[in-house]
Amino acid sequence: MKQLERQLWQWIWLIGLAFIWGSSFILIKKGLISYSPEQVAAYRMFFAAILISPIAIKHLKSVTRKNWIYILEVAFIGNAIPAYLFSLGQTHISSTLAGILNSITPIATLIVGLLMFKAQATWKNILGLFIGLVGAIGLILSGNKTIDGEFFYSMLIVIAGIMYAFNLNIIKNMLQDLSGVAITSIAFLMTLPVSTFFLFNIGFGAVKNVEFANISLMYIFILATFSSAIAVIGFNILVKYTSAIFASSVTYIIPIFAVMWGLLDGESVQGLQVIGLSIIIAGIYLVNLPKSKKHV
């Protein structure tokens, strides 16, 4: 009973993050109507860095010399590069499929944790991760588009998920002396020179569908504000107070909201996809069962 009470806020936090990030795929899609993948990613980092810079400056004094290399990793491996990979991937795959493919993150997080950080997990946790992954694969195979037709662009999303897995373990194991707010804000601040440089070189203006440019830019701003700045701060806090595996389980719930937004935007969803989502929920339950004395 105490375990359930202690984790109530964690579940609420997890679902809130899933809603925000589940909405990010449709926001990327809307941004791509007028802007290139490079512009969407650069604007996303630029807006997030500007919004969060006052907080970052406040926390700069808390960073030690040994922290900088890991914050640099959070900035680019955990934020900037995946932002570009998702934007590029969604030029050829649907927002729904992108949200589903993102479910690779939890199992990658577990593997990286076990191999590189001596993380512990029960067999039930591992079974839950695999069940959730099976559900995600089932969703992909039941869709109107197969992964074979867009393999390269689908793999970009998978690579981004693996980058997130490394990032989660770095935050949990190497940046324990910093708050989630400090980690996120300073990491975004570090991307500001790069995003500004890219925008000046690739151009600030829309490259297609210019009439929709202002609306597309508004969607990108919302994406930067909520999915990057606010949600990443909340996520890093969750990682620090729970575990990398628990926090990464947010990617199992994300497809539910990604599918919801896809339906509202005219993307089709089949009955088998509903079954796949149910399997994912079952995986989440097993992933978060309390640890026993014996670990694998």
C-alpha cells in the first residue's frame, strides 16, 4: 500500500508527460508543412533555449567541471540531434508511426543500463519491457504503411530512441549532484549558438507553403515550449526521483496520445492497433512492479 501511495504522483507525472510528448508528433507534422526538417529542429531548440535561458543562467554556478561533458551530451545526444532525426523521419512517415517507433526507448534504456551502468532489474521488469515492445511492433505491422516501405526514415526514429536511452542513463548515473531543472536549462542554453548558426545559414523563412508559415511557426513554438522546455525539465526530475526505466516507460503511453492526435488529423487506425496499445499497457504494469531481492 505504501508503495502505491508513494508512486501515485509518479504515475500522474508520467501520464502528463506522455500527453505532452504524444502531442509533439502532430506538432512536428504541422511545422513541416512550411519548414524544412532542419528548420523545425533548429527553431525548436532556439525557442526552447531562449525561453529557458533565465533559469539556465541562474543555475550555471551549480555546475562543476566534471559535469560539463555530461551536460554537453544531454544537450546534443539527448535533445538537439533527436529533434532533427524526428523531423527528418516525419517527412516520410506518419506522426502516429513516429510515436509508436519511439517505444524502442525503454528496452534500449534497460540494455544500456545493464551493460554500462550495472543497473538492476527483475525478470518481471524485463518481461514487461519485451511485452511492451511486442505491442509496439504489432501496432507498426497493423498500420496502413509498413516499415519496409520507409525503412530508412523509420530507423531515424529508432536511432533517436536509442540516443534517449543513453541520455536517460547519463542523467540518472552521472548527474546526480544537479537538479533536473539545472540539467535541462543549461543543456538547452548550450544548443543556442548552434541553433542560431543553423538558422542564419539555412534561413529563417518558410521554404514551402508560405501562406501557412505563421501557423506552422506557432506550432513549432508550442512544440518548443511544452515538448522541449517544460516536459524535459519534468522528465529529468522524474528520472532523478524514480529510475531511468520507470521514466522511459512514458514512451509506452506516448503512442496512445499520438494515435489520438493522428485520428483527429485524418490518419487511420485499425482495430489491431487498439489491441497493440492494450498489450503496451500490460507491459508498463510489469515494468513497474517493485523489485524483489533477486535481480537479473
